[in-house]
Amino acid sequence: MIDTPFVIAGRTFTSRLIVGTGKYSSYAVMAQAHEASGAEMVTVAVRRVNISDRSKESLLDYIDTKRMFILPNTAGCYTADEAIRTARLAREAGLSNWIKLEVIGDERTLFPDNEALIEATKVLVKEGFVVLPYTNDDPIACRKLEDAGAAAVMPLGAPIGSGLGIQNINNLRIIREFARVPLIVDAGVGTASDAALAMELGADGVLMNTAIAGAEKPVAMAQAMKHAVIAGRLAYLAGRIPKRMYANASSPVEGMVGR
Amino acid sequence: MQITLNGERYELDEPITVAGLLARLEIDPRRVAVEHNLTIIKRHAYPEVVIGDGDTLEIVNFVGGG
């Protein structure tokens, strides 16, 4: 089946899976997992260079930047100002004006502060950034972000790193109906079926880090996620059957032997 | 003279350019971003911008994240 391309801000991606670079046991394992995932976009964080110890390997040595598009994030930022400052630094350090915008509102849940997120989106869009905001699974917040100029909306499936899977299926359905920009489910995926479900609900893509990096075998999980995203997307396009309470025989009821 | 480098105090004998400091720290300028007294310094300006006593410098790069 021929799918429509996955396009964000005019850039086309073949894979609908976006993966992170955090929490891997080693950069070598990360590189293998990236390869197995088939992803074409990876997220990275912006942090101070370690001045005292320059011996550490560089993350970028393990990312094939010809194949992978790098999406820096503003993870760890708790105010709009902090996130804007980090986004500007990311643009300077990187190769693009894309930013995965995070403005966190609470340490335990890592839920976004929507008010600050919308404010930061407005500022960064004016400065020419392609803003991909990580947001709550709230259709109104998503609509406001879109109105603020976000290039995509990225509602969470569940809290970051929780592996709980999609918690509010209905909200994601509503966001699917509302959204005129790409919808990417970001965070909360625990296993392949979670990613498949996100895609079956009509998400244009899925972004995950911990589900792969934290799996016992990250490379195998990356491969599972690749297939899950493809399967979920195809199932969405194929149009599932309606659910019904009672059985509906698959084999003919006529022509039974001896009746 | 003393500067604040990535939140820590750092001693310098004399004013130095951003490019000079990066070379001294063995940091590849192509992979970092530099903020000097809250202003981002464009890469092409590294050889010109001079860091003086009491200045604050942030040097960031990309690390693993989600």
C-alpha cells in the first residue's frame, strides 16, 4: 500500500519512528540500536561541555549525520526563558533550526508546563525555529501550539520514561481529528504494542528513548519498534473492523455436513 | 584574572579569545556553542571575541537525550 510521505516543515522522512540517544549502556550499543530502528531522526540534549575531563567520547562520533537528522531538545528546562536560551544554543551548536521544545512543569511527573510551552513556542517560531513541542495529551493545548506556529504537536502517551503505554486513547483520537500539523506521540511507550497502538490511532509518528535504551536487548527492541510503527501505520490506513460484543463466524454457516 | 566557565571559577593569565580558550581546552569548535556574558557567539567570531576578567562563559555540546 502506498502511504503519504511523513513530512515535517517540508522535510520528508521515510521512517515514522524517531529515537533518542540517552540512557544507553554504551555509544556502540546505541549506534546498533539506531541502525536496527531504521529511524532517520534522533533526539539529543544540550549540556555543558565537561571541561575537566576531555577524555570522554563524543556522542556525534556515533551518529551517522548523513543518514540521521539531529533534533536537539530543551529537556530539563523549567521556564520559557531557559528553554529559549537552550534552543538558541542548540541552533548554534547544531546544523539546523529544529528544536524539540520541552518546558517541564513538575519534577516527578515531568509533565509539561503548557502555558510556558506555548509562550516559548511563539518566541522561537518568530526567530525562525522549526518547533516540535512535547506537550500534554490535551487537544486544546495542541490546538494552541499549532496556532502558535508549531511544526508538529507531540503529545505524551504517558509520563517520560514510565513505559506505561498510551494512557488516554480518546484524547489522542481527538487530537488526531483536530491537528493540521503532524501528530507525533512522544514519551510513555514501553513495548512494541504501545507504538503500534499510537500509530493505529492515527499518529503520524512516534518518538521514544527509554523503551529501546532501557530494554534488556536494546537492538532487538529497536527492531521490534521499527516493525510496530510500520504495522500500526498500515493498520490505521487499512481501516480496522468495528468492535462487536458477540461472535461473527468466519466460515459459512450453510453446507454443514449431515445437517 | 578569573572567569566563570560553565559555572566554575577558571584562572587565566591574560585575556584570551574564544578560539584561543577552546584550543587550550582541546575542544573542537565545530561541535559546541558558546555563550559569552549571556550572548551567543557565532562560530566565525571565535577568533575575535576576547574574554576578559570577570566574564561568564558557557560552552555546551550535544549529549545523549530523549
